[in-house]
Amino acid sequence: MTDKIPDPVPQHPLLEGKPEIARGRYSIVLDKGDGERVYKIITHPDEYLLYAADDRPQGPHFPTVYAYHGIIGRASNGFPMHLFEVEKLYPIPETSPAADAARRLIHAWWDLCQQWQQLGQMMGRIALQQLTELKPPPFDAGMKQAVETLARFAETYRVIPDLLSRDNLMMRKDGTLVFSDPIRPGKD
């Protein structure tokens, strides 16, 4: 079994000639060509909520969504393919302040997950909530607010937080750490 979506990029005028730059389990990312934005095709309802819900997480540590271009096809998993225009994010260099912040966040969250592992998939949401209550927090006030926002979103929509998977944390050009895909599809 592959961990990347097997579907081809659907035909759509906005995507014509655009190079694919990333592919995940439920998404495909194409470069818009302006250096600032990308087109993201999302095929799972949980990830769709992260980008489209009225109460979705927003702020300096979440991706900016510029436009929703509608449903452009259907994926082999049976879900619609939604097209979004979002800000372009970048991998985090190993030796950067964003990498240090990401490591502190990931380690603190995973340590808390281990305390709740007997609860299965619920452990991630519980650990995320506890992460907001750590004294002192392992991150600055802005990231604390972002974690609180993500915890509320995960609890409201009963989605599974995932801060461990590659590229779920990325950064902006200015070095700001961003939760790019902080949830894993599935419900408890």
C-alpha cells in the first residue's frame, strides 16, 4: 500500500501546466508559479474542514487560504477533490529557530501522548489539550494560542491531531512555524 494519493491531477484551467511539488496521502500540491501561492487539492473530509470550516484554525501559525475553487473531480478513495489556493510553505531547515520550536512542540506533545496511549486515538487530542496547560509552556505565547486553537478544532470536529508526520509542520519564508496539515483523517 502506498502512502501517497495515487490519482492523477484532474483537468482544470487553473492547474494547466502547473508543476506538482508535493503529494500526500490525501492531497496534491501544485506550484501556482508566482512564488507566493500554491494550489492544493484535498480529498479527505477532515482535511477539507481544516481549510474550509468557518471556525477553522487561523492566525500566524496556520496556512493562509486565499480561495476555494470548488470540487474539480473525485478521488479513487471516493471523496470529492476540492481545490484551494493557499500560501506557499517551505520545509523546515534542520538548524533553524523554526526547527527548534517544532522539536520542542513535537517532543512535549509526544510525551503527553504516551501518558494517554491506553485511550488509543483519543490520546492525541487529550495530549494537545494538556500541552496548552504545561507550566512553563515549551513555546512562546503565539504558539500557545495556536495550540489552543488547534486543540479546540480537534475536539469540536473529533479529528486526530498529527504533529509527527513529515511536512505537517512547515514554515513561511520569514521563518514562522506553521501547522500545515496537523490532523490525520479518522475519528475515534
